[in-house]
Amino acid sequence: MVMVGEIRDAETAKIAFQAANTGHLVLTTLHTNDASAAVTRLVDLGVDPYVIASSLLCVLAQRLVRQNCPHCVVVEKVNKTLLTRLEISGDKKTLEKIKKGQGCEACQFSGYSGRLGIYEMLMVDNDLRKLIVQGASDTEIAEDARERGVKDLFGDCRDKLFQGVTSVDELMRVAPPPEREGRQPAMEQVAAAAPVEKTTEALGTQLRVLAVDDDPFIRKMLQKVLTEAQYDVVLATDGEEALEKVYRERPDLIISDVVMPNMDGLSLVKKLKSQLQTSIIPVILLTSKDEVESEVEGLEAGADDYIPKPIVANLLLARINRVLSIYGRAQ
């Protein structure tokens, strides 16, 4: 048995499949949106489709959703348009199963307490091998799997929604309904790379970023760059205001300056990482080049990355996408 921590480049992919083809059971990880996308990701990394078809046994996709707080959970009212998109019937018995935490002292008014996993297992059989060799898109692979009764991440999360343990917001944030249009492997695409504005839309739901800085110029610049990249932006002037907005706005990512009044960026990170419901939110800190000590302290406190000032837009967006991919929210 061979364990490969993560396949993230062509060299690692080649070594992993060479081992698999010589009789070894290889266990590894990939960062993709779902199980079917793992196939096109491997093709993107330069693995030949026939090699994938002959070597791949199974893909297990997993994501984490926040769990409704049991102390304040209530029946959630969902509009008809969203019910249709989620393929949920409008009968009373079904609607009474859809619940959401309204916020209380026990969950620090977040509405959530803890997390639970949602899963999707794609077994590679002869039919799927034929699709892989033919260069099928991830959507074609996913549709074929659903026709054979495979439950995808959306289906598993929807089951947990009916159990009352998570909310519609979490379903739409983590495992929205699958899109109809698929993605061919990048090596077959005409464009070399998709612009950032389009990659965010592919998620099916807009990601929210909380930008924290006491400098109004920096806040305005962050808002402009992030908004143009199709992020939903929330602003705060210091750590204390940021904490208040974290519970109310529930951001997917936080970008914070280090030196701020009232509560600085390091204290904000420590506070966020010390609480279960906020520890899952990735944090990127902004720092000046001469703040090496604070950079080390921030990373030790739990910050996911540092971005030096002055801020370069392309670098900022690339770092954001990298951090989000680590948390399974890749664009």
C-alpha cells in the first residue's frame, strides 16, 4: 500500500499512477468540487484517460456543513423558487422537516453548533471506464453516476436537510444543485485559463469575504478588487467590529490587517480559532514587509496565509483562491 498525501502536480500524478499500475494500492487526495471532477482534474494534470480508466478504483468526495444548533432550531420557510431548484416537493409534511437555527446564547447567535460530513462515493465500473476513455466531461460522468443510483454531495446534503440537522443556507453554500453544463479537461479547452470573474460564478452561490482594515483607502481598494471578482464583500474597521459581523454575516473568508485599534488582527485570529463555529473560517492577514515577527505569530495563531503590502490585485485573488481550495471551496 502506498499513501500519497496529495496529488497537486503532474510529477506526483505520474508517480502515483505508476505505482498503481505495478500492483500497489494507492491512497491519495485531490482538491476538486466533487467526485466526478476528480477524473477531469487528473486529465488536467497530464494523466492519459486510458491510464485513469485502467487504474482508478474509487473516488470518495467529502465536505463539511455546519450543524443546526439543537437549542434554537425552528422550521424554516423556503420560497417556491428555491424549493423547485432543490427538487423539493411543497407538501406540508416535507416542509416541516426543513429547519434552521435562529440563534441563541448556546451557539453565540450563529444558529449552528458543530459540523457534520456529507459524502459521495463514485465506484469505477466498466461503463464509467468507457466514459473516461472517451474524454467525458465531469457533468457527463456525474449524470451517468446518478442514473446508476449514486448519491452525490447535493443528494446526501439534502437528506441531512430533511433530517433537520442542517439548513438550506448550508446546502446552497456547500453543495448546491449540480449545474447542467460540464467542463471538459483543460487540455481540450480553447482558452488557456478562465478569468477569475467566471470561476466564482461556477460555484452556484456567491462567496462572502469579510475585509477588515482601519485604513479607509485599503478597505475601498479591497472592496473594489473583490467585488469585481464577483465576491460578496462585507467591511469592518477593526477586530471587534469584525467579530460582530462574523456571527451576523457568516463569511466564507476573512482578510484582516494586523495593526488596528481596539482589537488587532492577531487577537482576531486567536479569538476566531478558539471557537468551534468560527475556527473553520479561513483567515488571510495583511502585513508590511518589515513585520516578520508578527507574520510568524499570526501563522502560529492559526492564520492561513499572509499577503504583503502594498496589495497587488492578481496576487491577492490567487492567494484567496488557493486558501479557499484548501478548505474545499475552490473556485
